[in-house]
Amino acid sequence: MSGSIWNRPLESLCDGLAAPKSAPAAVTASAVSARFGLALLIKALDVTRRRKTFSGDPAQIEAMIEAARAESAKLTQAADDDTNADPDRRRSEIPTIAAQAAEAGLAQCVDARPLITGPLVADLEAAVLLLDAAHRAILLCLEANQP
């Protein structure tokens, strides 16, 4: 797969993951999953901020959204790099970046939890599950890639 995975249909990524070749593989799939988790976090924060009943600091929510977007951008790049980079970078550097971004996303979910109420709690909890699973999978890949 050359070029960005983000410019192709999701089905193309699924086909690539199922193909008998080294990339894309688990780190790519995990980075994509973690990015979906961060998207749910961003949604929960944004909807919370826009509620008429919201009495918190909108600037705090905006800062949290921007922080989540920054980690999402790292995951976007990691997924592309894992697909296109040389094997040495794919072995350690790229999974490390992706794992750190997923871990940061988990911490952001913890910070957001007191602000999120009602049905949005399900979105936040789904974000936690996606980020946690992605983080664990990436750590497994890092372990497996060690000589």
C-alpha cells in the first residue's frame, strides 16, 4: 500500500490487512482503532460544550479537544508510516509513537470523564475501550518485534 490509507475506502484497508504481506498489519489497525476512539472523545467533549445546560469553561473543553486532535494526528501519521516506512522504523519507532498517542488518549478520557453526562458516557466509554485495546495490541507488537 503506497500513499495515505486515509484517502482510500475503509474496505481497502480491510483488504490490505487480510493480504499475505507484512504491511499493513496490527500496528496500522490499532492506530486506526485508537483514532476512532479519539474521535468519540472529541464528539463527547464537543456535544457537552454545546449543551445549553453546560456550565463549565468552554476554553477548557476546547483545549481538551485540541489535545485529542494532536494525538489523533500522531495516530494518523503512525498508521500511514507503518504501511509505508522501512522495516527498521516499523519495528520500534512507529509502534512506540502510536502506543504513546493511544496512552495519552486514555489519559484524556480520564480527564474528560467528570464533564461527560447522559448518553455521551457510552461514547466516552467506547473511546476508552478502543484506546485501551489499541494500546495493548501495539505493545504486543513492540514486544514481538524485539530481537
